[in-house]
Amino acid sequence: DGAAAVPGPAAVVEALWDLVWAGVVTNDGLGPLRARLGASGGRRQTGTTHAARRQVARGRPMLRGLGLRAGATARPVQPAQLVRADGAGRWSVLPDREAEPTLRAHALAAQLLDRHGVLTRAVAPAEGISGQFGAVYSVLAALEQAGTVRRGYFVEHLGGSQFALPGAVDQLRAAGQAAGAEHDGPAGQQRTTVLLAAADPANPYGAALAWPPSTSVGPAASGTDVGGVGPAPRGHRPGRTAGAVVVLVEGALVLYVERGGRTVLSFTDDASLLDPAAAELASTSRSGRLGRLTLHRVDGADLLDRATLASPVALALARAGFATTPRGLRVPTGAR
């Protein structure tokens, strides 16, 4: 009666995934991850993800409860036992994280340079490293002295202390020359349009750059927070939130769609920018990657109002294939 209960296979798998989210355990294949994120396992892991991240320090003691030690692999399951797809494969304990502060700062600096291309202090709040950027800055300065990193004023309005790898500087120069050639070329050329998650590091707005003013949001204030938007008198505000998306045309922010796809903000009245942005939004909606997208409001106004339907952004959405329904604007199923 005093013996401890032996955890079942399901409990072991859940414990393993708690350790995965804590960065303590890994698997030798991607099959379990695909199964976990699929229809059968995706919903079950969401409730433990954030809690596990908050309890990284508690991850190592959990290994002892599973009979594991650092550098060891889990015991193979007996063939007669049924193994869940998200628990298959071989599991192993990751090595301890580097404890030397300088080496950790160097690794973080390299990661940020690779992620952002041009690195400034402005990205620290969005990356959640405001308290660590001083150490990163010292590493960047040392790398500049060694000739590994360049410091300069590469991007206008991005601040004075900008760091970049030599390859990134060359790419910026080439992109600037290409943009100048396109500007001098024939009109009507196709514009580069990208739809991104608002929190994607490739989206500079709300991180390195302040959010530009939209129809419903006043001019961006100085001293903005992580979201990049100052106090606004009315309307919705853009932010780097999960589930929200942005549409960039030639690097300029044109559309922002809030999480859930009910509200869209526009940042220009120029049809030459709105049309490709609306077309990209419609194409992504048709693919199903945004779910059932039904737009209810644009720039703080009801999309079904007659005046709103005549606005530049609503007209661009209509030209892209969005149709008026009793609930709002939606791309018809099967439309091309």
C-alpha cells in the first residue's frame, strides 16, 4: 500500500512534453512534434506550454522522477505496449545551458544579428531582453573592434548605434540599388508584397520602427511601449500580438489584421499599395492559413456602412475578391 503509483504511458508522455517546452529534453525526430501539433495533440499541449516555460528551473528535478539523467536516453518501450504518436522515438536530455555570461551574451548577439540583419537597442523590448542588452552591446562593440561586425547608420530613423554583419550591409546596399532601378523603370511593375505574423522578427514595426499612424490611430508618440503605439484618442491600435498579421508592400506597412480576422487597419489611401496588399490577404484567406476570415470593421468603422464600403481600403478588398455578406467582407469559398 505504501508503494508509489507507477505513472502510465500517457502521464509519461505529458511529462516529457513539459520538459520539451522547458528546453530540457529533445527527441531524435520531428514525427512526435508533428503529431503533437496535429489535430489529435495540438489542443492538449496548449494549456501546459506557458506554465512549463515559467518553470524551466523545475525541469531538471522532473527528470529524476522519470528515471533520467543528463546525457541519458529514455528506456525503450516494450513492443507489447501501445505508444502514442507524440511519444514515439528516442528521447534524450539536453546538456546544461552555458553558464558563462560572456559566452551567453555572444551567442545572443549572434542570434539577434542573424534574425534582424541590422541590430539596434530598439528591438530589445520586442525580444524581451531589455535587461540584457547592455551585455549584448558590449559584445557587439568588441566584435566591431575585431572587424567581425560593422557599426554605422545603415537605416534612416533607426537610431545611431546600428550593428550589422558585413553580408547584411552588402544586401542592404544591393536592395537600395535595385529599388532605385525599379523607381526609374517603367510603371506598373509588380510590387513585392509579404504577409507576416505581426510578432514575426521580419516585421520591423512595433519593434525597431514605430507603428505608422492609421486612419483610426493618431500620430505615433515618442517613448512607445513594445507595441510601438502611443496613446490614441479612439479606435483600434496595432500591436505585435499572437494571431495578428501585417501586410507589407515594398517594406511599407499597408494593412494590419487583428487576431480573429474581424478588424483591419489601413495605413495608406494609395490604391497602388492597397491593391497588392488586399490581393495578398485574399490569397492567404483562400489558402485557409488564416481560417475563416470575415472582416467586420476597418479603421474603426463598420464595414457594412455605405460610406465605409466606398473607402479606398474597402474598394481594394472588393477588387481582390472579398464579397459583402450579412456579417461582413469574406472571400467566397472556392473563389480564385
